Amino acid sequence: MPVFFESKRFSVASSDKPHVSRTDGGHIVIVPKRRLVNRWEMTQEEAVEFIRLSMIVGEAMVKGLNKRGIPVERINFQDNGNWGLDSKEGPHFHLHLYGRAKNSLEQKRGEALRFPDKATKFWEKLDPLNQGDVNEILKQMSLIEKRKKFQLSTSR
């Protein structure tokens, strides 16, 4: 997975094996830098950084992909990990951001996301976000994170 942004505790990557094709809205993953099995294992600092980052990336994904001609109107945020249950490493916490485009062909607007069995390797037929998409998302992230609501207070 090509990482395109890193914060202190998390990496943001464009999935090279997307569950949602770029023209249907795209697929981004936020992964903690330390191994976590569940979100409740996060420290307070990790939790604040995680929620802040997911808000920024989600909004940037909508704005950036719309600027690239993909009419994303919503992001589905999914904490899955099911595929790791039977693996040697076991499940690990990560968050999928699935764009939902108005004109989606595979993932129909207004319907729940549906994925075939992983044995089908359905992602091999889907297009990942390209570098132009990622560059626009990064541009939007840099604008969004400057907003007052995203400024982290140093006083408690």
C-alpha cells in the first residue's frame, strides 16, 4: 500500500488492492504505526490524533476526488479487520475510507457496500487512486488541517 501521508502515530495509504474502484469513490486506509488489535487499545493521544486525522482525510477525499471529476458525496468509514482473524498475525486495527460516488457502477448509490469473497481477489479488477488523485487529496488535507477546529490545544 503506497503511504502518502504520515502523522506522529498513523500512516495514510491509498490501497493498491482497492475494495472500491477510484471511479466508484476510491479507497484509503489509515493504519496505526504501532500494532493494535482494537480501537480501545489506543491511548488518549492516539485516539485524538486518529479521529482528527480521519476527519481531515475523509473531507479531503470528498473535495479532492470531486476536483478530479469523481462525484464523491459520502465516505463510509469502516473498522474491519475480519480478514486477519484466521491469519498467523491475527487481526489488526485499521480504518478503511470508502468513497461513495453519485454515479457509482459497482457499489450502487444508497446501498450498503458489498464485497465478494476474498478468495475471488475481486480487487484485481478495480482501479486504485492514481498519483493525481493523491496529490489533490494531499492539497485539500493541507488546507483543511489549518482550520481552527483542527488546531490542537496544548492546554488541558
